[in-house]
Amino acid sequence: MFAVTATQTDPDNPLAGLTLGERPEPEVPDGWTTVTVRAASLNHHDLWTLKGVGIRQDRLPIVLGGDAAGVDEDGNEVIVHSVIGSGADETLDPKRSLLSEQYDGTFAERVAVPRRNLVPKPAALTFEEAACLPTAWLTAYRMLFDKADLEPGSTVLVQGAGGGVATALITLGRAGGYRVWATSRSEEKRARALGLGADQVFENGARLPERVDAVMETVGQATWDHSLKALRPGGRIVVSGATSGAVPPADLNRVFFLQLSVVGSTMGTRDQLARLARFLEQTGARPVIDRTLPLTGAREGFAAMHEGDVFGKIVFTGAG
């Protein structure tokens, strides 16, 4: 079958290890099943794998991709939950992994997954839209509706509008009744964030009209100081990523004096993925898709993400 595979890692030239071509059919352990992939979406996790982050060298070569929507062996349209783990909250399992870390991922004609990881795809969502949900959109859903502990009408600042999680946060926040503000260093991305439903947009580090109830943080070091200063007393930062660096000054004096909370959030549960799909079905909110490419054109998508030339999700189709 055709697949997109990581065959080597290179932190300086990640695309050097990106290989497109034939791979063996997936092995199916007990309790697992096979999904024919109709659409799969690209995440920074896939690029980091090519850089050697979070992957053991003895796992190479491995099929990339964590997100997919497709058809199961019984002909049902499904979304694949990419967290492989056990317990009521798979994300808290210390032995958890994501597809494409220990097991082959979704950038292929077919992928093997645990049966419990399949979520029904609402008919109202296209395969391309559904394929955007399991990582970026699920992460945003958990950040906003679980970890942030906010009521509708609260003001939320989204740092770094443009990426998959950030665009999901803006769209979901608007649909959930929050007042959403967003930052970006790009004037074009600020304008597009307004089009998604952001109430106001600002340059990175800009002084805000008032302090916010919560900050959704995926950028890390480059925006951390601004995130802390943007919070009202008792406010909360929910952090799910650190693409610009993971060790900013903590500014602990501000944290304890203003009684701020810093809460980590990683992915989401299978049940939350099912609720997210229903939320989109009920509200009409939909993922922002930057571009759709055939799986054979995956290198173009990886290059765009590597260069930062993305607003929303990159989706691969034509795998199955």
C-alpha cells in the first residue's frame, strides 16, 4: 500500500527523512481493526518526528500521521482517536503513545487501530473536516471546555493565530459563547482571525484594552511574558504547546502575587472527541482547512508547515 514514512531523522533538515512509496499492509493485533483512510491531516507532531523528537530510532521506518477519518471493516464512517492508552482518561496513562510513535500512523491507504479508538463520524462532517479533529481540534476543545474552567461570556486570549490549534480555539471559542481575542505577528493572519470570529486582534506583545480571564498558550517562550501580563488577578493560562521554546522566565512573583494558575493540557479523551464531533454537528462550526493535497503530494504540505506558511489545517486525501 502507498504510505508516507519517516525513514531517518534530522533536526536541521527534517524533510530529508520523508519517504513516499510502498509499505507492507498493517498488522492487526487482537482487539484492533483496520480503517481505510479517506482523509488525514498534518500536525507539528509529524514534523517533530522527522526532527527526531519523541521517536526512538529503533522504531524507524514508521508511517507518519496521527489524524484520520475513513471507513472501518464494517463499512461505518469513523474518526480515529490517535491516543493509544488505557483508563478513563487515556492522556493520563504514563505508557500512552500516539499513532506514529510506536505504531504506524495514518498517512497510508490503511491503518490499524484499537477498536475502542473509533468514533462515529457525523454525516454532516466531510471526511476532510473530520480528519482535522483528533489532534489540533481535540486539543483546543479540551483546553477551552475542560481545563480553562470558564463560563460563556468570558474573555479568552489566543496566542499565535494561524496554527491548527489556534484556529480551532478561535472557532470553538466563538461557537461556545466566549469573547475571543487573538494575536499574530502577521497582519494577514490577524485579518483572517477576525474572519473566523475573533472579536479583536492584536500584534504579538501588544497592550490589551483590559486583562483577560484566560490565555490559550501554544507558542511558549516567545509569548509567555505577554500571556502572564495579559491575565486578570486569579486568571489562568492553559498551555498545550511550546513551539517557540519551552523554558521562558517563569516570573513567579507575578504568578503568586496575582494568584495566577498555569494548567497543562494534552490532547483529549475518546469521549471528548465524540463530543467535539457532536458539538460541530450542532453548532455548524467547521475546521479551517489551509489546503487539501493528495497523499502523493505530502512533501508540499510538510514543506509549508516547516516554513510556517499555514493558516488552519493541511489535509491529505486520496489515500484509500
